[in-house]
Amino acid sequence: TANRAQLQTLGVDNIEDVISKTDFDFFPPAYAQDNYVVVGDFEGYVHALNREDGSLAARMKTDGSPILFAPALGDGFLLQTRDGGIYSVVIH
């Protein structure tokens, strides 16, 4: 069963909100851009990994809440966090 901290991390109020759900319901998918794969985590970090070898190319901290939404837009990504933060990210 989930404890209160796990529920808070997932952004839900009770255990019924996680039953029959998968990680894909709570965390955004990875996005590819040029030579990078970009992923967000539940602590609000955005990681850019090199597509060739998986090495860390860049890391950015947002407001500390999970990344919920990250559509690719032209040169970069527009990220939204659970706490409402909106970030525009471009990798050079």
C-alpha cells in the first residue's frame, strides 16, 4: 500500500486514486530532441541525456514538484510541474 508521502509525491489524495494506474499515468514520457533524450522526474529535475551513450548532457531544477506535461515545441520543450510552474527549455 502507499503511504501519505507516496500519495503526495504522486499528487493524489487517497489510495483509490492510484489503483489500476501505471507509472505512465503519473509521469511524463521521455522526449527526443536532436542528439538528446529529455526526461523529467518526480523531484522536479529535467535531465537531458546523450542519445548515443546515455551520458548526462544537462540537468535543470524546476520548482521541486513532479513534471507533469512536456510537449516538444520547435527548438525545445514547454514543461509544467504539479505545483503550476511553467518552464521553457532549449538545449544547445
